[in-house]
Amino acid sequence: MNTYTDAHLEHYADRFIALRLARHGVNLAQYLANVERFERLALEPEPLLPAQHAAALRLWQQQDTGLAEQPATPLESTPDWDWRDLLDQWRDEVAQSERELDQLSQRNGAYVEPMRHHRHNRGMSRGNANFERKQARKGA
């Protein structure tokens, strides 16, 4: 049995937990005995949970094993669509979106949508802004 310093033990114990090596069936003592070997094990996928393992076995059992006679099927089946048609359709959509963008105005190359409202009141430009409330004037 080896004796480890507290700092060494804390560092590798935290690393053991972070790498989730317990999921691979390794305990901390085994990990400390051969750190390099078990850190390589952490790169492999975790084993399946029991429910996942049972589901995988059911799926494998349902699949054909290849021992049964296969019906004669043509090796090449022609698809109902052609990739060239999809490419043409995509080009048409891009051209239409570019036509829509051309209708917008530009400033320094960026498309700008015109504003439909004004930011300031017209009276503000002349310097006669009135911040009093109308009801307050009536009572005074």
C-alpha cells in the first residue's frame, strides 16, 4: 500500500471525479496505482447503463443477422428527385431575396430601412420645449 501526500491525493481524487472513471468500474486506489493507464480509459466512451444495454440487445435481436435469404433487389434505385433541381430552387430563392434587399436604401454599403417616425418634436428644434404639464397650468 502506498502513502500519498494530501495535496497529491486531493489533486488526483478531484481528477478521478472529473474524468468519471467510476463509471468504467475503476476505484480510486486502482487509479492512483496507475494514473496514465486509467486516464487513457477516460477517453473511451462510457459503458451503457443496464436499461440501455437491454435496449441495444433487443434492437440487435430484431435486426436481420444476414443468414436468411435476401430477396433480389436492384442494386441501384433512382431517387424521385434530382440534386440539380434543388440547386436551381435554391438559386431562385437567393435571387428573390437579393431583389428584395435591392429595394431597401443603403448607407455606406449597409442596408437601412427607412424610419417611419420622428425622434424629436418640431418645437424642440426652435428651443421652445415645454416640460410643464398642461393640468398644472390650469390650476395656477
